Amino acid sequence: MAAGTYDVHGDAQTVATAITILELTAPATAILRVFRAWVSANTSTAGSGRIRLLRKSATITGTASPPTPSPLGAFASSGATVKWIATAEGTDGTILHEETFRLDGGSWTWAALKESEMIIVPPSGILALKFPAAPTSNAFSFGFSYDEVG
């Protein structure tokens, strides 16, 4: 079983619709403690985008070759499953955070400032980043940093 601190991210992915851009599912035998999520626009185009950090009760269908979680230390590979850029949406659950950010060189970051603020993803639970409304067509980078415990 994997245990450790991991990072998963997508780089320069073109998005122009309301869509889940990244989904992280905990393994059945461990929990994930997410301490950072981020999205950045790779553009100088003016405008804004709305991003949502939420739980899902059913998984998305994602495009091929999602990113693999990278250990941030000398850990084994993560047991978490990653999907990105939904081609079919799963079922949305509780919205944990939603915010608007500027696209012209802007970025959005959610970070736990103390351990009690970490988002706990229970065994087989799902956490996602989603554009709830279509952003201006753009190349976006995005990701999660998390601890796997179990």
C-alpha cells in the first residue's frame, strides 16, 4: 500500500466548456488529505473563469493518458486514481469551494493553512476541480497536492 506525499497536475490543457478538469479518487484502503489545489491560465487574454472544488458521488469518463501522481519524496507510487478533462460528467456532490479568478496571467490556489483545514477524501471517495461555466477558451494548468494515509 502506498503512503506519502504526492502531486498530480495537468499542463497546458485546452478548455472551452463547463467541464471537470481533474478528478482524484482515493484507493479503497486509504484516505487522501488534500492540502493544495490550483488552476492557472496560460494566456494574456482578458477575462475571468470560475473554478469549483467539489466532491463527486460518481466518477467522470475522462480522456486518455491522465497525469500520474508523482511522489514528493522517496515514496512508492500512489494508490489514487486520476482522470482529467471529462468527456462525460459524473455526479456532482458537495461543493467545498468556488471562486472566480482572472485569466490574463492569473491563477487560483486553494491551500490548507493548518492540518485541520485539509480536505479528507475517504476510501474510494472522489474530489474534483471543475469549471461550472464555460471559461474563455484557453490552455490551463491545474493540480492537487496530497498525503496518502492508510
